Amino acid sequence: MAVTLEDVKRVANLARIEISNDEANTTLDQITGIFSLIEQMELVDTSKIAPMSHAQGVEQRLRKDEVTEIDQHKLFQLQAPKTEAKLYLVPKVIE
Amino acid sequence: MQWEVVVGLEIHTQLLTQSKLFSGASTTFGGAPNSQACAVDIALPGVLPVLNRGVVELAVKFGLSIDARINSPSIFARKNYFYPDLPKGYQISQFELPIVEGGQINIQTGKNNEEDERIINITRAHLEEDAGKSLHEDFHGMTGIDLNRAGTPLLEIVSEPDMRSSAEAVAFAKKIHTLVRWLGISDGNMEEGSFRCDANVSVRRLGDDTLGTRREIKNLNSFRYLQQAIEYEAEFQKYILETGGKIKQATVLFDSEKRETHVMRTKEDSHDYRYFPDPDLLPLIISSDWIEEIRASMVEPPDLCFSRFIDSEIGSNGKETYALSKYDATMLTVDIDIATYFEKVVRIIGRKEAKLCANWVIGEVATRLNQDNKNITASPISPQQLAELILRICDGTVSGKTAKDIFNTMWDGESHTSADEIIKIKGLRQISNSDEITKLVDMVLIENPQQVADFCRGKERAFNSLVGQVMKKTKGKANPAQVNDILKERLKKKN
């Protein structure tokens, strides 16, 4: 699968990352390198091997449904640039 | 030209847990802003999500109730988009291997008509976290963010495009609404946003196999809006196609005041969410032992309860049946609390009088609950009290009409009084002594020669008037059936 410069710019835009043309070209080279590695790996026949998600076969740990957190908004909001009426304030967003 | 409307629904229902999907913060509605948003919910660096066991159990209950497959492993994915009420920059959702896959729901669009019964297939139901809330009121030109809702567990139920009208879509949404409340997995509170629908709508020529291009109506939080929005949208699409236009895939919003939909975004600028498995979360394994444990803890699903209420033979499981009409059974199973109340009453009185019990619960009780805007669990008259009252009708102590008066007396504050006490204090015991009634009937016949003559000339209505006269003399305490019989007999003699 060939990745184009357009793909790189589009993904960067979706991820809200500002990149220059030079950076985009460098990234394109790097991603193309990764893809060729993946292509090489795809040559291995894995049709008889069950997919696994973790080398040690561990599974998701669960917690009991109970409230364990206390109200710490004052502490958290010390780091916020702007707050009012216990709300975090951000630049106006309208779709 | 004949058009067919095609609708598929996505329903977001908030799961009824104490704590959030991935954190130990409270999910209680209406707290002070950001008082229930912990480090995980506001996405401080270095935090890790830990899955809530209770959420998994509620989702599995839903899956089992619709005969769906429970996926194990089931995996969580990141859905990436930027919005200030989504602090992580992604929502933890499910893409591949959702917890629930497949299953179906039966809906009825008409009353008592089996031909109107349709099966709606469920594609999937997956777990995801809710976002926070943006407040666009004026904060000096800025937006206020409350993250209390961020991380609240949602089950998104996705249907196949199996519905063919707005009425079917509403019937489906209502069925799911009843089901999630019945199972106790969601409070279904639509005002608080615990139950919201998105509708995918397209139209095609009747008989076409392929689906038309769809537009998705977002965030419908009432059944009425759901109906209106689909109707408007379908008409709009028909108009565009009939005038030679083409439908462009888009996401639209419904304006409930203007009753029309308008475009929020088109496909060209639609989000590319770049889903990928969340590396913070391992695959969720749900063992068959655990599934069986959950199954054993479930209440009887509403459809089975409904069938049991209309069946006349006692089923193989030995559970009680009541041979009620479909209408009665529908009314009694709109809510698990109503069904439970009814069964408590009928268990005291006996299944022979199931119809009478149903009439009281659907009639008097429901009417008063409606008037007082109360849930049946808050009824001032307990099932035991109602049963005692109905028993007095069955044994002829009071007439149905008097019983209604007693019911209202009990409802209006004289609580903890039994029907028997009220009958005794107010002297409401029905006159069932036939000699006494015969005496009164004769008196009425003498006093009303005109009506007697009318009746003899074939005027049926005169008979009712005579019954009324007798009832009046007894202040409504005579047994009406007995009055009827005696009066008929005396009139026959006159004829």
C-alpha cells in the first residue's frame, strides 16, 4: 500500500498537527519505511495461528462499581488557565 | 410515485451505575459543576482507565434479553476527535468486537393485531463513555465546560435499517425504552439525557432492493420529536428526488420549533475518527460461568411476562398465567412496577378474578396515578389494600360503584384504613336481602305507573329508569344485579 503526501497532510490535519512541507516529506519517507516492513511481515503465513492481544495472555482487570473518588475540582482547577462558577473556560466553540 | 421510507436507529442509553465506566467518580445527575470529574475523567497525564464490572453486567443483561451474542473477547477502541468537552481528545468506545452483537426485538404498530407485528434486528450494542457538557451562555465570550458527565457509561444500541415508517421507529424506540427500564439497566430519563436517539433515514422507490442515500438526524430526546423529525425528513427527501435532485449523505439536526431538519455537516467534511484498539485497555473476557450468573440474576423479560399474562394454560415452568386480553396485558407490562403490583393483587384474590384485578389496576389505579403524576411504587393504596377492596366486590359486600367511592376515599388520605373499616364506618354494606329489595321494588312500581306502562309497551329505557329509582331509595347500596332480577320478575307478573 502506497502512502501519498496528501495522506500524511490529511492525517496531520485530523490530528491537529501543523507540519511544514519538509516535515511532511520526511514523515512520508518514515511511514513508507514502516509500511514496507509491515508488507514484509505480511508474507508470513499466519492463517493457522489464532490472533492474540498480549504476549502473556493477560486480560482486562475489572473494578467494583462503587464511588471511590472525592471532589477535587479546586485542586485540578489550579492548573486551568481560566475558570468561573466551577467551570473550565475555553475559547468559544460553535459548530 | 410510491416511496418507501427506511429507518435505522442508534439509541444511546445511560447505564444505571454508581460510578463511571473507567473511574470511581460518581454518576449522580445534577451535582455542582466538575465536582464529579476525577483525574481519569479530566484526562490528567499518567492516569489509566479501569473498567467497571457493573457496566459489563448491565450490558450483558441487555444482550441476553434480546438473544444476542455476547462477544468474548470484547475490545475497546479510541474514537479520535477534538472538542473541548472531550478532554482526552478521544472517546473510549468499541469498534471491532462490541460486547453485544446480533439479537432482535418484536414490535407492534397496531392494537391487538398480529399482522402489525414485526421483527427488528439489532446490529450491535457497544459500550462507550459520554462526553462532558459545553455551556454556551456568555462567559465573557468564552464557553464553560462541566465534565461531570464525562466518562458516564453509555450503551449504544444500533438497529438494522428494518423500520419502514416513523410509527415503527417510535414503536421500536419505546420497546427498547421499556426493556432497559424493565431490566433495571437504565432509568431511561429522557429529560436528563439518559435515553437519546439518532435516526438514519432514507427513501427509495417501493420495490427497490438497494437502499437510498441516508441522512442521519442527531440527538432526538423525545418520542414525539423522533416521529416528527423522521416524517419531515422523509417528505424532504421525496421532494428532492421527485424534482430531479439527489440526496447527499449528511448529518442533520432537528429544529423542534420549526419542525424541520437542517444540515450540520456533509459527508465531505464528516469526521474521520481513526479508530484503533485502546492500548490502555486489555481485551475483556466474559466467561460463560459469569454469563450464567448474570442470567440467573435477571428478572423475567417483558415479552415473556406479556405472554404469561395472556396465556390461559399454566406453562411448563409452572408460572401463573391469567388469560387476559392482549390490550390488558400490554397496559400491565408497560412498566415492571405495574406488572408486579398487578401480580401482588391477583395472588391474593386468585387468578379467576384476574380480569377484574386488571381492570382496577389499568382503570382506577392508573387514572389516579396519572392525576397525581405518581409512579405506582408511590401509590397510597398498597396491593394488599386494593386486593381487600376487590374481595368485597367478589363476595357481594359492595357494588363496583360503591367500591370506586371507597377506593377514592382510601386514596385521598385516609390511608392505612382498610376497605372493611370504611364499609363499616360509612355503612356501605350492600343490601342483598331479597325480601327487603322486593319491598322497595314494589314501592317503586306503585310510585311510577307511567314508566311501568312504557316498559309494557316495549320501551327498554323505562326499565333502567326503574332500576335507578330503586338504587336511589337504597342510596346505591342495593346489589344492582339482584335489583335487575327482582324487577324483571315483578314486571313479568304485571305483563
